[in-house]
Amino acid sequence: MKRWWSMIVAVVALVLVVESVMAQQKNDTILNSGCSQYNASSTLEFFRNLNTTLADLRREITVNRTYFGTQQQARTTNPVYTMFQCRKYLSTAECVSCFDRAALDIRSICKLANGARVIYDDCFLRYESNGFYTTATALGNTGRCNNDTVANSTSANFNTAAGDVLNNLLLATPKIKGYYAATTEQVVGSNTTVYAVAQCAETVTETECQNCMNVAYENIKSCPPRSGARAIDAGCFMRYDDSAFFASNETTNIKKYLKDGGSSDKKAIIGGIAGGVGLLLILLALLLWYRLSGKKKVAQRGHILGSTELQGPVTYNYKELKSATKNFNEEYKLGEGGSGDVYKGIVKNGNIVAVKRLALSTTKAKASFESEVRLISNVHHRNLIRLLGCSSKGPDLLLVYEYMENGSLDRFLYGGKRGTLNWKQRFDIIFGTARGLAYLHEQFHVRIIHRDIKPGNILLDDELQPKIADFGLARLLPEDQSHLNTKFAGTLGYTAPEYALQGQLSEKVDTYSFGVVVLEIVSGRRCSDTNIESDTDFLLEYAWKLHEKDMHLKLVDETLDPNDYTTEDAKKIIEIALMCTQSPASLRPTMSEVVVLLLSDDRSLEQRPLSKPTFVHSENRIREDTHSTPPQSVSNATATLSDFVGR
Ligand SMILES: *[C@@H]1O[C@H](CO)[C@@H](O)[C@H](O)[C@H]1NC(C)=O
Ligand SMILES: *[C@@H]1O[C@H](CO)[C@@H](O)[C@H](O)[C@H]1NC(C)=O
Ligand SMILES: *[C@@H]1O[C@H](CO)[C@@H](O)[C@H](O)[C@H]1NC(C)=O
Ligand SMILES: *[C@@H]1O[C@H](CO)[C@@H](O)[C@H](O)[C@H]1NC(C)=O
Ligand SMILES: *[C@@H]1O[C@H](CO)[C@@H](O)[C@H](O)[C@H]1NC(C)=O
Ligand SMILES: *[C@@H]1O[C@H](CO)[C@@H](O)[C@H](O)[C@H]1NC(C)=O
Ligand SMILES: *[C@@H]1O[C@H](CO)[C@@H](O)[C@H](O)[C@H]1NC(C)=O
Ligand SMILES: *[C@@H]1O[C@H](CO)[C@@H](O)[C@H](O)[C@H]1NC(C)=O
């Protein structure tokens, strides 16, 4: 009992303590370290496992002479996952020496913590009690500029050279096998050389590496003319300096990864980065937050660089949750959904959670409940709501989620908080939602199709970052009829036509819904609202018509400050939304492609012709009356469909 309480506390308030000293820069200076505030639950076994993985890692880098490795003891009750990486300009001996220092420091700094990280100029080491290998960029990422600047006379040229090398690394690193690059550039008119390296953890995808590089670049791009800088993140690293920190024969030939020698591309990427105003803002917010939280020594709370998380769902006591929600009191109700109602609950230690009472308790649902819950509770992503635990012993099946004070996006779009989101916040919400979906579709080890993406299922945290709720539950529903719940009030709403009409399910169903939600976010209108000029055009069709007339600005919410965004910004977002709502589904981009499109300033967007979305008109008005008794073929089609497609 005691143990599960401590676990609840642990999950509800993930805390890492961050310390950073950058006095005399030496190769043994810790740039960043973080410890989980929670001790391993079984210290002996956990640390025996940790020792085993560390020994394995050391052997791997020593014997196999690799610069990166992961080792885990996963099949135990106290699993340990470790990752180590060193920069490739080191010799094997130096790499091993950095490892030894890290293994020593991590224990002396973090003691019994069940998760920890140390990052140096030359290497980093991290361990956790759950898998974290596929995440590169994490909340708390930061950039540090050196205090001293280069000599006055060379600074303009130095800025150019430093900007160039960082840009080249940003472009090339994700494309290079092993995700590592080192490069130099001579500063014009002086004998100064800029040295720079970039590296991603080798277990992340190219896209994730690219995202991390974009973040790193943003974090240090304004450091020049400072003599050097480091971008520190959970799974990538970027650094430049005016003194040689690697031998001149240790550079990577990155030319071939920079199309046409680079210079024209560089501009495009710089533009792309600048275009991702939202990203910048996210970063600024993060930095600001980081600074604030970093300064407050007393309250060292926050998710710094990927927090430590615990394995497995926590089992809650039914009575406990019943009293936490005051017997599922109407006043505590946060929302209603197809799969059940959600209540605010205040558990004994004062933490607030969201409790979902599933509207079903069929034996079939109960049978699959625990395995589904185990699956969902392993989904860790900053844009997805955390499932903290469940209760399956009482009269109802209950799910316990983290609680979001700000509620759901619909409130901000057309509810009580209408008009309070500015352009950048909207972009962040779009971007975060895309990332969350990309994770569910492509990065988690089983593919999860959400099927019910809508503003009511996108919750906003304290910083107005989106977190998708209600994923992974579809299999628990007695029969899959979620697509038939759509009110066919002359619009398909958020549901992709092939799914609504034929029950054809793929992850592109979510892409479609996402596209519709993006249009709502940009316009501040409901997708089912008709526009003033023609009461037959719903949001999607209206958007398409404006797109055809190249009048994208007309769609943008008039509560937005027009100085907040450019015509290009609006056009780009609307075009991405329209791209997501094309039919057939194969024309829609995957969500990871959407993430890239949102970040980049891809000209091919304009070259790729958009096809007109499917609009359902008079026909669906007839369906409106019949949707309660769906045609047999639809039920048949969906009965065999599952949203969990094994990999
Ligand atoms: C840079 O300046 C800050 C604030 O003045 C100081 O705390 C820090 O130690 C300095 N860093 C170096 C590398 O000198
Ligand atoms: C973790 O263990 C240390 C002893 O090494 C103890 O001081 C600390 O209070 C423990 N922390 C938690 C959260 O149990
Ligand atoms: C793990 O290794 C450390 C350092 O080598 C040692 O102090 C500790 O006792 C070991 N722990 C276990 C459980 O073997
Ligand atoms: C070294 O590499 C070989 C083959 O790639 C692999 O089988 C072996 O497990 C590695 N050794 C270590 C200690 O990881
Ligand atoms: C740090 O540099 C010193 C020489 O200055 C070297 O002996 C040592 O091996 C280096 N440590 C690492 C971890 O590279
Ligand atoms: C550096 O440049 C600034 C203007 O760019 C000038 O005001 C300043 O005097 C210069 N300092 C030195 C040491 O040359
Ligand atoms: C070149 O570097 C030397 C020191 O290495 C310095 O004394 C000299 O002034 C530099 N020359 C120029 C043009 O910056
Ligand atoms: C660079 O030169 C050093 C000796 O100066 C040598 O040990 C090292 O292997 C060289 N590195 C590469 C990549 O050639």
C-alpha cells in the first residue's frame, strides 16, 4: 500500500533537480545533471541492475570501440535503461575515461535516484527506470553562451562563420549515419577558426534528430560573437568554439549533405527556422521558464530534460477514487465523452487528478482492460496526457489521468476563453498536437490510432502546451461505433469521409481530424458552423474556396492581432490543414511529415497541388436521419478493425 502511494506521488509530481556549474571550462565540467527526486523502490535490485548495465556499456565502448551504446535490464521488476554517448573526436581511451567519470559522478550526485543524467562537453550518461531511447529533445533544453566575446574587429565575420557552421550542422547531422558531425570554418580576414560539433543519440529517428537540432540551433544561434556556446538537450548536443576542441583532422565531410554546396540551402533553412515562429516562441517560453525555475533554488521543480518516469500502471482503490470525486459528483464533472465521463478528483495527498469513469463494464471490456491500460500507461510524450493508473476492482472501470487546469482547447476557441489565444500560442498547439499524434502513430511500439481528435480532446497545460487525451481506448468500447456517433448535421465534422461512410480505418483518419482542428484553431470557428455568406458552406469547404481564391487571410480569426502573423504564416498553416483533409487518405501526409512541414519553409508545399477535400452535401442530410441504424456493411467493416496495429 505504502509503495503505491509513493508511486502516485512520484507520477503526479515529476521533479528533477538541476545543477549547472560552468566555472572553468574543462573537459570534466558537468554542463548539466539531473536526478529524479524519487529513489529506486528496491534499491538493491535496481542498483545491481544499474551496475550490470554500466559494466555492459563500458565493455561495449571499450571492446567494440563504439561511441554510443544502450544497455538495459528490462525483464526484472526493477528495470534499468542506460544510454551513453561520447563525441567522436575522442580516442577510445578518452571516451572510456569520460565514461568512467560519468559513472562515478552520476552515483555521487544522484545517489539512490531512480533516474539520472550527467552531460559533459565530451560525453553524456543517463539511466532511467523506463525506456527513453527514442526521445531527443526534451523540456528544459537550453543553450549557454560563453561570457567572453571575440575581438571587435573580427566579430561581424565571426558571426557569419559561426552562423554558417551551425547551420551546416543543423542540415547535415540528421542525414549522417551515426548522427555526428564536426566541422570548422575560417573567419574571413582573420586567423580565427570556428570549430563546431553536433550529435544526436543514435536511437532516435532522423526526424527526431532534426527536431532536436532545430531546437539546439535556436538555443545558441544568437550567441556569436561570444567566443563559444553549447546547446544542451536530453538526446542531442551542439557546440561551437573559437578554440580548437578537436584536432583538425577530425572533421566530417559534410559537403555532400548540403545540397549544391550549401549556401542557397542555408538561406532556406534559416528562413524556415525563422518561419517557425511558433517553435521559437516555445523555446523562448521554455528558456524563460527554465531561467525562472532555475533561479529559485528552493523550488527546484519541473521537468528538466526529460523526467524520470515509472513503469506500469498504478492500481487505485475504488473507494479512494469515489471519495476523491465526492461520489462522482456532478460538480466535479470535467467533461463527458463517448467512452465515459471525466471527474476532477482530489486524492489524499492533495494532488488533483482526472478520473474517467468508463461507460461500460462488459466482461469483454474488463478482460482487455488491464492489458490496454498497461499499454497506455507506457505512453510517455509531452503532448499526450499521462495515464497515472486505474481501478478495475470496483463496480466501474476507472482510469486516472493527470489533471490539466486549463481544460480543453474548445473552451479557448469558442467557449468562455474565446479570443485569448494569440497566433504563437495557436501555432504551438498545432505543433504539439502534431507531435503527439506522430508519436502515437509512428514512434510508440504499437500503432495507436486515436479516431476522435477534436478540440475537446486536446487539453492545455499551464503553459498552454497541448496534451492529447483519450487515446487508446477505442478497443475497450463494446463495438466500434465511434465513427457513427458523428452528428451528420450536413458535415462530417472531424471524421474522415472514408471512415464515416465506409468504416475504413487508418492513421490518416487522425490526420484528417487534425486538419479540421487546425482550421478551427486558425479561424476560431466550429467546423460545423456555416459562414455568413453562404449557409451551405461548412468550415472546410469555406476554407477550400478561400484557398482557391488565394484569400487565406479571410479565414483567420478576427480576434487575432494582425501584426502577430504574416500572410505567409496563415497561408502555410491553412495549406497544411487542407493537405491533411484531402481524399483519398493516401494523399494526406503522415503526422511526422506534418511536423516537418510545420517547421520548415518547404517550397514544395506550393508545388504539390492540393486536391479538393470530399464534401458531403445533400446525401448526408438523408444520412442524418438514418445514422442511428447504420447500414449493415458499415458495422461489418468495423467489427474486424482494430486501432492497434502491431509493428
Ligand atoms: C559567466 O557569467 C556568469 C554571470 O556573470 C557567471 O556566473 C559565470 O560563471 C560565467 N561563466 C564563465 C564561464 O565565466
Ligand atoms: C532517498 O534516499 C535518501 C538517502 O540516500 C534520503 O535522504 C531521501 O529522503 C530519499 N528520498 C525519497 C524521495 O525517498
Ligand atoms: C554498484 O557499484 C557501486 C560502485 O562500483 C558499488 O558501490 C555498489 O555497491 C554496487 N551496487 C550493487 C547493488 O551491486
Ligand atoms: C560487440 O559487437 C558485436 C557484434 O557487433 C556484438 O555481438 C557484441 O555484443 C558487442 N559487444 C558488446 C560488449 O556489446
Ligand atoms: C581531459 O583532458 C585531460 C588532458 O587535459 C586528459 O588527460 C583527460 O583524459 C581528458 N578527459 C576526458 C574525459 O576526455
Ligand atoms: C568595438 O566596437 C564598438 C562599435 O562597434 C566600438 O564602440 C568600440 O569602441 C569597439 N571597441 C574596441 C575595443 O575596439
Ligand atoms: C593571429 O593569431 C596570433 C596569435 O595566435 C595573434 O597574435 C595575431 O594578432 C593574429 N592575427 C590576426 C590578423 O588576427
Ligand atoms: C588525427 O591525427 C592523430 C595524430 O595526430 C591520429 O592519432 C588520429 O587517428 C587522426 N584521426 C583521424 C580521423 O585520422
